[in-house]
Amino acid sequence: MQGEVEQQAPMQMVLRVKHPSSLSSGSEEASEGEGSSRSALSVFKAKEEQIERKKMEVRDKVFAQLGRVEEESKRLAFIRQELEGMADPTRKEVESIQRRIDTVNRQLKPLSKSCVKKEKEYKEILEAYNEKSKEKAILVNRLIELVSESERMRMKKLEELNKTVDSLY
């Protein structure tokens, strides 16, 4: 609004100078012409200064905006780095744990096979051991029976001999 008023004032001045209703003498016209050209020159300078001020204001605003944009860009870059930093350690740790799990799995496979093989061997050996234990138990029982029978027979024989000896006297 103020710019419009400032623009209208110099235009009116220029119009007054050039308007044919101002009938004056030649010397007055010369001084008035000189005054009007000075006035037009001052109006032009004022306009140039006003344009230069506006230009500086716009330039300052642009630089201020650029500064804010630069600040925001730096802030965003920092946030991006923080996010990547947060994702990185977990990703590295997860990868490390996955590698360790793979290594342990590779080590477990032969151990598992060996364990199954040993369990099979153990069962076979246990079965053989149990069979031999049963056989031993049977043999021990048979031995006990034989020894008992032998003792009984010997006792019987001794008793018979003892009777025979007693009958002789």
C-alpha cells in the first residue's frame, strides 16, 4: 500500500510538469523544466534506492532461508547418521551371532552322527552284556546246584562209610 502511494506521488509530479494547463512564460518554463528534471531525477533516484532496498531485503530473506535450509539439512544428515548408527551395531551383532550359529551347526552334525553311532554301539554292547550276564547267572545257578548235589552225595557217602565203620567195631 505504501509502495503504491510512493509510486503515485512521483507520477503526479511528472504529470504536473508536463500538463499543458500550466501556461507560464519561457523563463519560468526553463526554471520549471529544470526543476521538473531535477524532480524527475530525484524521483528516479528514490525509486532506484527503494528497488535496491527491496532487493537487499529479498536477498537477506533468501540468505536467511538458505541458512535455515542448510541447518535443517545438517540436522537431517545427523539424524540419518544416528539412525544408521543404531541399525549398524544390531545388524553386525546379528550377523556375528548367525555366523556363530552356523559354525556350531557344522560342528554339531558330525557330533550328532557320532552320538547316534555310539548309542547304537552302546545298545548292542548292552544287549551283549545283558545276555552274558544272564548266561553267567544260569551257569552260577547250575554250579551252585552241582556243588550242592555233590556235597549231598559226598555227605551221603560219608554217612554210609561212617555206618560201615561203626558196624565194624
